[in-house]
Amino acid sequence: MQLYPDYPVRSARLRLRPLGSSDTQALLAYRSQQDVCRFVPFEPMDASDIAQKLSGGWSKRAIAAEGDALILGVELAATGQLIGDIMLAFKSAEHRGGEIGWMLHPDYGGQGYATEAAHATLHLAFDQLGLHRVIARVDARNAPSLRLAERLGMRREAYLVSNEWFKGAWSDEIDLAILEDDWQAQHLAGSCPR
Ligand SMILES: CC(C)(COP(=O)(O)OP(=O)(O)OC[C@H]1O[C@@H](n2cnc3c(N)ncnc32)[C@H](O)[C@@H]1OP(=O)(O)O)[C@@H](O)C(=O)NCCC(=O)NCCS
């Protein structure tokens, strides 16, 4: 099981593509914000954090093996502006399991861009990588992220009470998932927004 996307990955309004050093300022514009990082497992980043990531894990262009994670930049097709990024991790070859995550510059929120990018990423996950199940792990307080996952057709499967000591407090986690059968049913029903 491998994923070598044909870049850019296109959706109606967006292009998904690997990140590069020319994205540093655009990434910094949202990844440095306290509010954006409130429910993610890292602190606001500075330029050197971003440079380190860009020369390490974020430089991947493909998923070649179990354990790989792909971070793709999300840009507006109309302007080329980078507005967020999206993660697809290949967790298990045996169970054909993966995980998805998303992050958007708040200036571009409320327009369905993150949902559209995540939907395009699920196409990669199911149609190209061949996953059976994709999960999202969301802090129970992160209402926009929960709504996004549910818009994608992910179902709430677990509520983990007080399971992580997270940024100074115990936090609850909601695990959501979508199966390849759910995905195919959505698309047979003609509900693909692409
Ligand atoms: C999670 C996050 C990406 C959600 O952003 P968002 O702007 O709510 O998501 P979208 O871009 O998909 O926009 C959806 C919203 O736009 C609205 N919308 C407008 N036009 C739309 C369209 N064409 N299609 C879909 N939704 C549209 C939706 O109704 C929705 O609003 P609602 O949630 O109030 O109902 C964002 O809050 C974020 O980056 N948070 C910080 C990082 C983070 O916590 N990541 C998650 C870790 S698990």
C-alpha cells in the first residue's frame, strides 16, 4: 500500500500540494497563533520550528510505507494563497488504517475550505492508498473540528474521558471514523462535492 499523489491534487476551489521553504511565512501566519494551536498537540511555532519541520517530516511527497505521514499545503486555486494544511497518516498496513488532521488560517474559516481539503484527502486515502478506515482524534471542546469531521460523514465512535494531560488540564477526546464502505456509499449516493 503506497500513495504517490499526482500534484497538485485539485478540488473545486483548492489545490493540495507538498510544502516547501517558500511557504514559511504563510505557515507562520497561522501556526504561530495561540488560538489555532489550542487543541493540537504542539505549541505555537516560530520560524525556526517551521524551518525544521520543512526540512524534516513535512518534506515528504508520498506515503511509501506504514508509519509515514503526509502533510500537504492547502492553497486557493484562484490566487495560490496557502491557507492551511492537512495531514494523512498511514497507521497500519495490516488493518489498512489511517488518520486525518486539519488546520486552517482563521481568516479563511467558515467557507468550507477545510472540509473541501479534507474531502480531497479522503479521496487519496480511500481511492489511492486503499485504506479501510480513517480516524480523526478531536478534543471534545473543539466544536468546529467535530462539525467538520461529521460533515465528512465521520461517525463518533468513542468518547475518552479525561484521557490526556493536555496543555495544563485533563482533556476529553472524541474519536471519529469513516470506513471505505461509508465512503463508497456516500459517492454512490452522489454526495461528492468535488
Ligand atoms: C478545525 C478547523 C479547520 C475548522 O475550520 P472551519 O472554518 O470551521 O471549517 P471549514 O473551512 O470546513 O468551514 C466550515 C464552516 O463554513 C461553513 N460553510 C460555508 N460555506 C461552506 C461550504 N461551501 N461548504 C462547507 N461549509 C461551508 C459551514 O457551515 C461551517 O460553519 P459551521 O461549522 O459554523 O457550521 C479550524 O477551526 C482550525 O483550523 N482549528 C485550529 C486547528 C485545529 O484545531 N485542528 C483540528 C485538530 S483535531
